[in-house]
Amino acid sequence: MGRARDLARYSATRLALAPLMLWLIASLVFLLLRVAPGDPVDAVLGSRAPAAAKAAMRARLGLDQSLLDQYLTYLNGLLHGDLGQALINQEPVRTIIGKTLPASLELSVIALVMAAVVGLSVGFSGIARPEGTLDLGGRLYGLGTYALPPFWVAMLVQLVFAVSLGWLPVGGRFPPSLLPPDGSGFFLLDSALQSNWAAFRGTVRHLILPAGTLALLLSGTFTTALRLNLRRTLRGDYVEAARSRGLSERQVILRHGLPNALLPVLTIAGITVASLIGGALLIEVTFSWPGIALRLQEAINQRDYPVVQGIVVVIAALVVLVSVAVDLLVAALDPRVRY
Amino acid sequence: MLIGLVLALAQMGCQAPPPTTRITVASAGRISSLDPAQASTLSATQLISALGDPLYRLKRDGSLEPRLAASAPVLSDGGRTVTIPLRTDVRFHDGTPFNAAAMAFSLRRFLNIGTLSYVVGDRIASVEEADAHTLRLHLSRPSTSLRGLLTSINLTPISPKAYSSHQDRFLHDRFVGTGPYKLTRFSEHQQRLEPFAQYWGEAPRNNGLDLITLSNSTALYGALRSGEVDLLLSASIDEDQRHTLHQQAIAGDLHESVGPAMEIGYITLLSNQDPFQDPNLRRALAVSLNRTEISERVSYGLRRPLRALVPPSLPGGALASWPKHNPNQARELLRAAGYCNGRPLRFPLTFRSNVPADKLLALTWQAQVQRDLPDCLVLELDGVESTTIYRQLGEGAFKAVMLDWRGSYPDPEAYLTPLLSCTSVRGDHCVDGEAAISGSFWSAPGLQTTLLETDTLVGEARRNALDRVEHLSANGAAYIPVWLDSPRAWAQLNLSPPKFDGSGQLMLAELERRFEGTTNN
């Protein structure tokens, strides 16, 4: 009962700190964008637009107000869930995020699942014979994939599987000749729910290369993390105790070693998926994946302040929420965690 | 294991899609606005050209072809009134009839909110509907370049009904025009176009278009190579890949089409500050540049060397107003200014870091002066992202910066005015005006008068005036033209060869898929 109360208090504290963290991030982004060179009005109207048109646009966007007034207006909107409108085409930032976030989430989750399956399998495969061939291979795989430059791998994969072999699409998220399924924006889910198998197949085809590349790059982290944690766990006293009770090595590993070794891996997975939402830029650029990271890059280039601010705040919120959720999950699963 | 998984999953999609008469066109650059009053990117104007019709189209031979106009414009009142008869058989995609009221609505809207309204400048004083199918423009001054302006994609008419609630604001994700295609689906990265059944002109030769944008040059190149797209339209593809595609076209593996050369690449020198206040130093730089070598090294000769500001394909355009490469003359000019012999002129050359060709050009020029003028000239390269450059250009932030320019309509004025026009001149310096916005801050006695004069003259007299402007500019050397670029399109062999019109727009409706044993769809 006491532990449950402690867990609740811990959860409340973590969640209470989240708005403070988001406010700090939002403020920092607001300030950095104003300091960066480049005028959003020029980006919208072009540098040759008449001065009167520029002044009118500046006034309409509120850019003629003092920095403090702009900041307060921005915070007020944020508190009311209003992320503003894109400067370039006046599209609500919420709509932009609504269109691009599912693409990034779909890519990230699929990549993470692939990475976890492959990475954990490789990490686990060598444990029966430490320093054996499989273990050595796993170690090399972990280090190698971790060290590969993402942009180079993505280009190579694209050139081999899409350009040379022609097996898969070079880029994009969906076949241009088909109509994307309506719904949540998660094309795999939407097409499966609507039994639209042509769309489902098209989505899978477009997902394979970007998700596979991301998975390849991430899987080494899982391999290394599992391998190290499992070896450390198998040296623990309670494992020795299990062995002394006459359990087979297989039972020792599966019942006692693996569950404990997977807890840190769970934390890594959580942080990875959170960072992937906004951090898969190189993959999104290479494969023309219309996700939130690609949109963020375009908005930065265009000095589209509201879009940059909105996307950064939403990504930050997701990172905070996922990390809190992972912490709570680990705390709930691991009785050794204290608050 | 991962590769095996990928290969296994790939089997799901290895079947080639069935043949279709729809055509997939790939280009670079997201389309953020389809509003003709705002659209400025090549991808956006290309899309609008398929969805709408201009009043006139410029043919490759330089003549005007009436599109929504019924015949050539009629000038009266000493060139201050332009009367344009309009077609009577045209409808917008929403069924609204096209007439003088619709055309006037579109023009007034552009003049009111158009971000590119500077292309019209102060020329059109008012727009009048003379009758149901006759439009009359009252000009503030006679304007020869109006002829080219009437071909501008930005003046494409839009349905007054569909835009009734967007008279004074942009409509970004829809377009209701009169063109051979109507837009049935729009996202920034993908657009779907279907033939418009009530189109007044010749029906498209395909069953529709799927336009996609890919975010990098390798993806564009790869998509064409793998057969994933039927046609690649891009000016922003990397030089190596352009060259490879060009070679493949020569070998007969692809169709290649080249549009009129409308984009100039040039270097702007800051003429109102040291060191380039001295015109001799600017002239020295102008003759230090070996354009032919740069063209070969950077673009494999696909970008043509240029020694003028106006593309030669335009009336009055020329290839050679600026002097040729002459390192000896550069050395003499630099010596006369006190440089060389242990005291080289060092200056920063800024290039757009997000434009690969610019970096290659900068590196090649740097190597040329190291070879030809090692004791006289040192270029210090500085890559800056283009948004920052354009923002700071008018503030005089760059001593020398590489840029490019494509006129909004096919007329010399669309090139000269944005670079040279100046509303406030002090000596050889432009204090306020386009020359200041362009970062050169340069003008010359009589330049502005001659520039304005060029827009009132016709024929030989205009060509002579344009020639005077070019030579004044070459002598001032605040701009150094480098090369001339053309839009290119590459298509698979099962497509008819693509064709550009005289304004550089690809005529998408004329694309036709050729199945084996057939010639039509």
C-alpha cells in the first residue's frame, strides 16, 4: 500500500514538472527564432515585395509588436491549445502537426519494433557461450551498426534496393497512383481497418526502406544494452542462488536473467522512440518521408516561426510524456526502484 | 537477419503495377501555395500552368499564342490602353463561365494582394470590363514588356465564384481555373490531376497526372532510373546526376527536353563599400573569371557561359556584353589599384550553402585565381544558407555573393529592372530601389532613364536601348554574369518526348504514354 502511494506521489511530481519543462523549451525556441537571421515576412512575400505590403503583413502577423507582447501572445495561445498559423500558407499549425506526426510515429514505431526484434535476438544469441563466435559477432554488430553514419547508410540502402534492384520505392509514403486511406493518418492501421489491401501493400512497400534503415541503425543499441545487462545480471547473487537450487541454465536465463536485463532496455526503447519522433530527420530527408522532422526542417528554412514553435513544443511534450511513462513503467515493474 | 526480413517483406511489393495512362511526374520542392497571387516556385507555377490558362502563351519561336485571349492585344491611346478580346467558350472547373468580369476579378485580386505584384509594378492603372468578353487595361505609361507580362502564370484567371471568400486573402490548397486538368487532391508533397471534361481546348493526351515531390536530388534521380516515375522535372538536381541523365538521353535510354534558358547565375559585388567601391577592382574580378572552364568543370557544359544580364533567347538579349576572361588584364587592373606583388586583394565570396552548384562554382573560381593570379587575388569562401543571404542582401552584408535570377515573365525588363532599377541615386550608388535590394547598391548616370526608356520603345530602337543598358552595366561591373541555365525534363521512353513552351513551362497535357504496338491511349 505504501509503495503504491509512493508511486502515485512520484508520478504526480514527474507530471507536475512537465509543464515547467515545456514552458522552458517553448520560451527558448521563441527566443532563438527571433535571434536567428532571416525575416519571416521576406520568406512569405519575397524581399522585393513593396514596403507597404511588408508592413501590412508584419502588422497582420503581430511582428510589429514588442518582443514581450509577441511572447505573451504566444504563451496565451499555447495555454489555450492554439499553436497559431503557418506564416507561409496560413494553415493551422495543429493541422500541420496532425498531418505529419502520424507519419513520423508510424515510421518510428515500426522501426523500433524491427530494431528491438533484431537487436535483442542478436544480443541474446551469444549469451549461451560468452566470448564465442556468436557473442563476438553480436558485439561487432552492436558496435558496427551504432557507428554507421545514418545518412550514408540511408543513401546506400536507397541506391541498392530502390535504384539498382528496383524492388522498393525510392521515397515517399504512399504510391502516387492510389488514394491514401482516410482516417487517423496512420496509413497501415487505416488501410487494414478499411480492408484496403492495395493501400496496405503500398504503405508497407514505402515503409520498408526507411523503417529498415532506422531499425538497422538502432538495433545495435539494443544488442549492446541487452548483452551487457544480461552478462551483469547473470553474475548476480540471486542467479547464483537459482543455479544452486538446481535450475537449468535455460531456466536461469529465461526466468531470472532476461526479465532483469530487459528493464534498462525498456528505458532505452522509451527514450529512443521519443527522440525518433523529431530526430529521424536524415531518414525523412533521404527517403522523402513526409514526417514531422522534415516539416520542421522546411519551416526552419522558411523562418516560419509558428510552425517551428508548434512542432518543437509538441515533440518536447511527447518526449517528456514518453520518458515519464517509461519511468513509471520501470518503477512499477522493478520493486528495487525507490522514489 | 535484418536484410532477410527486408527482402521477405519486399516480396509483398515486387509485382509491377499494371500499365496505366496516368503519368507520374516528380520534381523537387514542396508546394506550400497554389494561389497564383503568391506562387513563385518552379513546382508551383508548373502545376498552375496545368490547371489554368494564361491570356497568352509564349511560343518557342518568341511569338504570342492567344490562349484565353481571342486574338492579339490591341494598343490605343499612344500605348496607354490595351484591349484584349477574350474567348467566349471557356468555363472554369466549377462551371462558372469565363468572361471579362472573371478576368478583371483575377487581375484586381493579384494587384491587391499578389506577393509578386512588383512584376506588374505601377504599369496597370486600372482594369475595365469593356463588354462581356473584352478586357481593357489602362496603363500609367506605355509598356512594351506588357506583352511578356500577359503570359505570366501569376496572372492566370481564377473562378470568381470559388474565390469569392478569398478576394483579399490567399487560397493555398485549391485551384479553380480553366486549364486542361482539374485538381482532385492536394497535399504539399503530392497532387492528383484529372482531365477537365469541359476543357475548351485540345483534351490532354493522358488520363491524368500524379505529381510528387521528393526531397533530395538522389531520390529524384533514383526514382527516374528505377522507373518509379515517368518524368522528372527539376532544375535543382545535382550536376553529376544531370550529366548522367543527359548522357543516358544521348545514348537513347531516356527522352530529354530542354526549355528556354531563362535562369541566370551571377555574382553581385557590393559597390558602395571597400574594396569594391573602386570600379577597376570590380572589372578586374569580371575578367578573372573563366566562364567556359567553370561551365565545363561544374556543369559538364550544361550551363552555358553568360556575359550578359538578359538571356539571349529573349528579344534584345545577348550573350556577350561583359569582357572575356583575361587574367593579364585583371593583373594590370589590380596592380594599378595597389595590389599584387605580396599584397593580394583578399575578399570573402559568399555562396548559398544549400545550392551545390554554387559551392562548386566558388571552388572553381577560387582555384582559377590561385592558378592565374596567385599574388594578386585571394578568394575566401563563405557558405551561408540562402534564407539568411536574401534577408541580409539589402543590408549590404556581402562583399561578393553568388545568386541566380529567373524573370517572372519572358521579357528583358524582368531581368534588368530587378537588378538595376533605382529610385534614389547618389553618384554611382543606389540608395533606394531594386539595385539596393539586390545587394549591389550600384547605379550609373543615365542608367535609370535608359532603363525606363527601354520599356517604351519597340523593335530595333528597343534593342539598341537594351544594348546601352547592358554595356553600362558591364562597364560598372557590379554584377558579373556567370552562366545561363535551362529547365530540363527527362522522361521514360514509353512516354512521348516532353516539350516546353517559350516561358519554360512543360506542356504536361501533351504527354502521352505509348504502349507497345500503340501510339495513343
